[in-house]
Amino acid sequence: MEKDEAITTAVETIRAFYTAIVAGDVETMVGLMSPEIEWISVVDFNIQSRGPDEVMKKVFVPLMQEWESFSPSPSEFLVDGSTVVSLGRFSCVHRATMKRADLAYAHVWDVRDGKIERHRQYIDTLALDQIRRF
């Protein structure tokens, strides 16, 4: 397989995932997830089990329902082997309150063989709650 056809490093996998989120490319998002992906979030998603279907149904569908123009913008990647820490900002508008969010985040990703095995999210939940309040 040629290099441009294959994702070869952990950071390339994560960059491709962010690009797919912004593009709304569900097929690519799901394709980059391990069948046993574990998604750990500080936001109130009701994730009961593992796998891409669970992540899409319990994270991304509610996220898109609650937020308009959702766009993560990673600005820095720290890599240690197959673990990638992404630092960046979420920019979006809350659909109910119409308040604009611009929140810093840290994501910790574990990647194996070009597939995301685990995602851990860290975000300012106080600022998030203030945006959600009328």
C-alpha cells in the first residue's frame, strides 16, 4: 500500500479523525475506530459499552443535536509512541441558548495499527455548563 493510501502513524490517525469530524464524514470516523473503542468523556454522554456504533449513537448524534457549527480545532499534538495528546479549542453555538462556545480541550488518544482504541476528554465543564444555561 502506498503511503498516501495508508495512515501510518498515531498522529496521522488522529489528524484524519479531526478532519472527518469537521467534514461530517461519518464513514471515515467509524473506519478510524477500533471495533472495541473505549470513549471516556467528562461531558454527560451515556456511554454504556464499547464500539464505533456506541460512540456515534451516544456521543456524536447528541453532540450534533445540542451544538450548531461544532468544530474542534487541534493546535498542538504531543506524541509518545501510540499515545497522542491533542490540545485545542471547540468552537460552536449551543442550539437552545444560542450562546457561542470557545472552549479549550485536551484529548488523550490511544492508537494501534491505525485504529483509535481509546479516547479520553478533558474540558472546562464549568464554562460548558454556563453556556448551556439560559
